[in-house]
Amino acid sequence: MTNLLKDKKLSETPFRKEVLAIFKNYKTAIPMAVIERDLKDYNRITLYRTIKIFLEKGLIHEISMTGESANYALCLSDCSATVHHHQHVHFKCTQCEMVSCVEVTAFPSLQLPDYKIEQLEIQASGICKSCLQGE
Ligand SMILES: [Zn+2]
Ligand SMILES: [Zn+2]
Ligand SMILES: [Zn+2]
């Protein structure tokens, strides 16, 4: 866990480790409210600053589904602020409302004439694995 911070050349403060540990606890993307709930003791400004640094360093990425508050999920180790190497779809479950990063074997590539794509995000919604299994 500490390596993640080191890899991104971030100093390993106890608070950063704590926030990172929360991300690792969840298999889904999490909104700010969940991070706030899981932190025992925190300063709101420090938390927002930490999230901002994590985003800037490509440690986490933001997922904004239309009309929803943002969710955050851990990135792959080779992500940077400008280039994200995600081969996954953001899936929102209509039953449990969890947002997850779902890896796909063949991520579609898209060419836009006269445009340079730096990031391509695919969002999908439906019923997630655990909700399907729970039925
Ligand atoms: Zn990323
Ligand atoms: Zn679900
Ligand atoms: Zn994702």
C-alpha cells in the first residue's frame, strides 16, 4: 500500500495512507460520502486536498455518471494525470446503485477524424454481478 504513494512520488503521510486504505477496502467506486464516513477523524479541507492530489497524480480517477455525484476509484499503477490506461467500463447498478470499474477483454477503439482522443470512457448501467447472484 505504501508503495503506491511512493510510486507516485507522494510523501507517505498517515492520512494519505488512511484514505488509500479506504479505497482498497472497496471493490467498487466510492463517493466522497463513503470516504468521509469511513474516516474516523478528518479535516474536510485536508481530505479534499488529498483527493485532488490523488487525482492529479493518477492514483485514482473520477467517475461522473450523468446527474450523480462523483465516484472515485483506484487507478492502475501506470496511470498519470493526463493519461489513463483504463480498459474498463464504468457500470452503475440500478438495484444497489454501486458504481464499479469492470475490466473488458476487448475495449473498443474509436477514431475521430481531426481529433486526438486522450481518454475514452464507457458508461453502462444495469444489474451488477452480486445483485444478479442474489436473486
Ligand atoms: Zn487511471
Ligand atoms: Zn447491484
Ligand atoms: Zn474506473
